Amino acid sequence: MKDLRFGIIGWGYWGPKIARNLDSLPNGSLAMVCDMDERRLASIRINQPWVRTTTRPEDVFASDVDGVVIATPVRAHYQLAKAALLHGKHVLVEKPLTANIAEAEELVALAKELDRVLMVGHTFEYSPAVNELRKLVQSGDLGKIYCVEAERVNLGLFRNDINVIWDLAPHDVSILLYLFGKTPEQIKVQAHAHLQSRICDIAHLDLSFADGMAAHIHVSWLHPCKIRRVTVIGDARMVVYDDTNPAEMIKIYNKGADVHADPGVSYRYGAITIPHIDWMEPLRLECEDFAHCIRTGSLPRANGEVGLQVVRVLAAAQEALEAQSDKAYPVMVS
Ligand SMILES: NC(=O)c1ccc[n+]([C@@H]2O[C@H](COP(=O)([O-])OP(=O)(O)OC[C@H]3O[C@@H](n4cnc5c(N)ncnc54)[C@H](O)[C@@H]3O)[C@@H](O)[C@H]2O)c1
């Protein structure tokens, strides 16, 4: 089997993590790294001198690499991904796919026309814990799903080109779409910029679905604790997925309430179950999917169309944020 050769554009925080995974694939290797900032490339020249380095993305497009990963800030995703596709490369773009809907639509159409793989870095769709949660949701064991609460908060990493919604919410939105296979009908947003002018660092998103299901997403760069939690509230069972607790990532609670019970509300306090999860690094599974789809021509789990759907939700959130009324309603003090 021919070895696949990969190029990465963007060697900041995330690029090296993808590189480590691509480079450890059987029949796959990191061949080229590009960053516009020459200083970032010094570590590769020392540690992996056989990997070609460049400050010019065009050198990657003109090279013989099969797949290109775009791990630059979001505003550069569209131009770089488009150029890579036009040079016949298969492309994995970091999340979110693009900074607006029109760009995402164009990339999806272009990849289809050129018969190239277009994938987006929705890493959590590859998490074994998220897949366990998905099985639970789809089995019907949780009963009717009332609502989902997602929290993704920590101190930083602050960005200055996009707000916290575009930075962190792609993960929660992609998890929601992946778990339930449906897109929200409406979205409301409350967000505030505390440390940088006009760049929100704390946001609450309220999503409502046609069947009455609700989802709340809280994302923040300004929080003392690292929390990455998704809670699914069903009428039969409730599940907490805690990505920061490797030993107990999924907990299933047999808990609930019946408000029509006679004589009063009856509460159910049953067992808590913690399923065993065979752990693999999600980013490794994501890279395997990219390589597999390049070889077979199949559609990645986090394909361009999925990336577009997430961008549609983020764009609706941005619109809701911009329309956020300045009108405040006074709290009546008697
Ligand atoms: N999937 C995940 O869990 C995950 C986690 C973190 C970041 N990300 C994504 O990865 C991407 C990069 O994030 P990061 O934290 O590494 O950012 P970063 O700022 O640390 O690094 C970005 C790098 O890209 C370089 N760059 C910018 N424009 C370029 C261009 N036109 N050509 C070549 N190089 C260019 C910069 O010099 C910088 O070194 C973002 O899209 C982010 O959303 C994904």
C-alpha cells in the first residue's frame, strides 16, 4: 500500500498535535509543515529534520503531499482550503470549517466537483465517550429527551480574531448534531465581552428544536475551572458525559420525577451506572478517518456537509448576538 504523505499549514498550538497523530498512522507520514511565522518552524528543523518546512502555503500545494491539514486561525481556513482543493489535495480543515455560510457552501461544492475529501476537525465526534452517549440516546433507553446542557469553560485560550462562540461552541454544536441527527429551529444568545472590546468571552446559547427538545450551551474563556460536560435529561434516564474525568466519562442516572403522582410529586432515585469505555485518542481516530477516506473515497464522519451545518448554527448565533436588544427590563422592587 502506498504511503500517504501529509502537509500541515499552521504550526501553533493545535497543528503539532494533529501532526503527531498523522505521523504515527501506519502507511502515513508527515512530509511538510508550513507556518507564515518562520520562528515557529525552528522546532521541526531540530526534531524532525526530514520534514520539509516553508513559510509559503503555495509550496505545500505544489508538493506531492496527498492530504493537507489547515490548522490556522479561522479567518484563513477558506482561502487555504480552497487553494488546496484546487491543487487536487484532500483537505482536513480545523473547526469551524469557515467563518461564514457562503464560504462553507463553496468548499463543500468544490470538494464534490473535484472528487476530493473535505473533512472538518470536529474532534469530539470521534470521542469514544461521545459515541457511547450517542448509542444511549439512539437506543431509546433515556426515554423522551427533554433537554441537553453543555458546558465548555476554562481560563483561555483567548483569541483575538473570533469570539468564544466561534471558538468553542463548534464542539458542542457538532456533538449535538451528531447525537441527535437534527438541527435546531431557533437560537437565542446572551454574550458579553469583558476583556477585549467587542469580542465576547462568555456566551450562553439557547437552542430549540421542532419537537420541543431544548439545548443550552455555555462557553467561556473566563472561568476558573476547566469544565467540559454534556448532560442529557431524558424522562427515563439522565446521562452526564464529563470529558475531564477519564475514569468515569459517562454516568447514567436512573433518576426522574412524576409530578402527577398521588398524593404529591414522586421522585425516582435509582442506580448510577458507569459503562466501561475502550479509550482511544479522538484525534487519532479523526486522523485515521481522514487517511481511510483518502484511500477509499468514502465520506468522513465529520465531512464538509457536517461542517457546513455547524457553521449555519454558529452564523445564526452570531446574528442573534448582533440583534441582542439593548433594551433592559427593570427588576421591580416593591
Ligand atoms: N479540534 C480541536 O479540538 C481544536 C483545538 C484547538 C484549536 N483548534 C483549531 O485549530 C486552528 C488553529 O488553532 P491554534 O490554537 O493552533 O492557533 P495558533 O494561533 O496557536 O496557531 C495558528 C498558526 O497558524 C499560523 N498561520 C496563520 N495564518 C497562516 C497562513 N495564512 N499561512 C500559514 N500559517 C499561518 C500562525 O503563524 C500560527 O503559528 C483553529 O482553527 C482552531 O479552531 C481545534
